[in-house]
Amino acid sequence: MSVLNNLRNDVAAASAKAAATANVTPIADRKHSDFWLNIGITIDGPDGEPLFVSLPVGLALDDMKPQAIKGTNQDWINLAQTKNALLEALQKHAASMEPGARQPIDCLQVELYRRNEPAQHGTTEGNPLVASLMATLAGKKAA
């Protein structure tokens, strides 16, 4: 029974550490968001007027933070800086709007993305560097 209790304690400690180090604010501790990006489509409404139908959940802009920019790849740094500039521009524009106002932003696009499965790199077969290492360790020249 003590092993089970230790396992529970380890899991609880790991969960608490992950929550403390994550860059996420628990939902209960978040302030109410005022600025949102709603993603959807405009259809003909029942009265013939255009009706914007959004997905059930929008993107809160209030608590979205700029991306940390680290590294030496200048192309990546330029893209990250541009993403941060877009976020700042949207937040500033949203702050200038009247409460309850909605405004389409024609230049924004929506992209559908499915995350790629991580590549499996478990086998070293066919890796010329591993072959060279093994040959060197065996005291032989690689072929």
C-alpha cells in the first residue's frame, strides 16, 4: 500500500510542479476577456441579411502573450517578431473599439491545421555517423 501512496504523491507533486512552471493561468484565476477573435463564416440569415456564424469558442486576445524570441535563425526571428506585431496591432485595435462592437477584418485568413505525428527516430540503421562511430570504437576505418 505504501508503494501506491508514494506513486500518488509523486504524481501529485509532478502535476503541481508542471502547473507551477507552465505558462498557463488556471481558468478560475483568469480575468474575464474583453477582446476576442471570432472565426466563422457569413451566411444568408433567415431575414435575407448576412449572418456571421462563429465557431463555439473564440480566441481571447486579452491574455495572449507575445512569443518569446530566442535563437539565431534570422528567418525564424523575423517571423516571430511579425507574429508579435500582429498580436499587438489586434490588441490595440480591439481596445479602441466601443464595447459590444463587432468588425470584420477582411485581411485576416483562417488556416486549418492538423499537427504532424512526431517522427520515430529509434533505429540507427542506415545512419552513416553511427556506422563511423561503431567502426572507430572497434578500431577500424569506416567503409
